[in-house]
Amino acid sequence: MGSYGEKLGLRIREIRISKNETQLQLGISVGVVQQSVAAWEKGRSLPNIPSLI
């Protein structure tokens, strides 16, 4: 995915942790499964725009 995906993933993780949420809780909040959140955080995939909003 490249450095952009990795940087975005790290930022998502930082924000999630600052809110004391698990990957599962974030996934439920944005309508995806926990595995999607894990993939975002590892830079393996990118969230779609509605999920980011």
C-alpha cells in the first residue's frame, strides 16, 4: 500500500487509542468489521471516504 497507507493507518490507530476504543468498537461505529480496522492500521488497505468522515 505504501507509505501513505502506513501513515494513515498509524494516525487512525493513534486516534482510536486516544479515544480508548478497541478496533471492534471503531468498526461498529463506522460500519465495518474489526478485521477492516486492523487492515487500515497495518497499511494493508485504506478506508473509504464515508468511513473516514
